[in-house]
Amino acid sequence: MSDHGHSPQEIAARINAPPGRGVLRDVVYGGIDGSVTTFAIVAGVAGAGLSSFVIVALGLANVLADGFSMAAGNYSGTKAELDNMRRIRAVEERHIALYPDGEREEVREILAQKGLSGDVLNEATVEITSSHENWINLMIEGEYGLGSVDPHPMKAALATFFAFLVAGMIPLLPFLMSAQNAFAKSAWMTMGVFFAIGALKSRWSLAAWWRSGIETLLIGGLAALIAYLVGSLFHP
């Protein structure tokens, strides 16, 4: 990630419109699971010695059904997170209305934990509690450890589904194209997806791209190997 600017205008624009958590987690989650579960089906069915038609049929069913299931689950989970934040906001609004002095003391304690003291602490407490919205936002962050930017359930669901769909189709491509040595090609392409997702993920971390890629490759490869070994137990 490139460094952001620090001019007064850039700082004001960035702080006043925080991006929230974004969809990185959802894309990585959907992409890894899509490639792992689809290739697990490919490996398991291939290990059992069944036809390419069965592999494609089960793989497509998995991509669509499991992708939708994951998206629905992510939507429900993110919506529950959003509902919880709304509930907490309502609780704080009620507490401020009923126990304003106690809530001011909580603000003072939160600010003291951030290093303020003396007259600066007193003035900051008065200033923040003079704005109802700022007061509640500080309580949500300081008392509950939640961000002030609401999550987006539909955005999270769509990011998960499309990442699952794209990554999940790759292991099926050699079989859809009736390629020679389709299983071997599927395995190599899927390993490439695992590595690419891990390398991409490193852009938002301190890990080297190749280390993150290898880590994701090993995780996905282990899941695929387990599926293949289980499928081979049923080979006639």
C-alpha cells in the first residue's frame, strides 16, 4: 500500500471519510475456500476413478451452491455485526440520557487511557461530550472496541460470492475443455491460484509476497491432498 499524503486537505478528507474494513477479508476468504473446496471435489472424484463428466457436474454444483451458501452466511454474519453496533449505539444513547454524569466519567477515563491528563483532559472531556454524536462514537470505540464505520452486509456477500466463483471455476477448466491430463493441469492451476491469493494478500501485510504465497499454497495443498487420499479409498 502506498503512503498517503499529509497535507491539511488530504488529512481532512481521509479522516472524515474512513474506508472501514473494506472487502479484502471477504475476497481472500471466498477465493481460498472456492479453490480449496472445488479442487477437493475434483481430487476426491478423480481419486475414486470416476469420469470427467461427474467431476464437472459436482464441481459446478459446488461452485454455485457452496458459493451462494458462503455469501449468504457472510451476509448474515455481517448483518448481525451491524445489528449489534446499532444495539450498542441505542444502549449508549439511553445511558447518556439517564446517567450523563457517569457517562462523562467514562469519557474521561477513556481519554486518560489515551494519555491525556490535567486541564487538557478536562477540556477534552467537555469538548467531546458537548457533541452528542462524538460522545457516542467515542464510547463505542473506547468502551466496546468497535469502529465507527458501519459494515456493509451486501458488499461483503457479493465480494465473497464472486471471489468464490472465479477461484472455484479454475480447477474445472481443464475438464470443461476436455484437456489431456486434465487432473494434473487442474492441480497445477489450483496450486497457482493458492499461491496468487497468498501473494496478493501480502500487499496488506508485512509478510514477503513469496512467504505469504507459500503459506497459502501449503494450506490449500494439504486440503486437496486429504481429499484425494479419501477419494482414492473408494477407487474400484
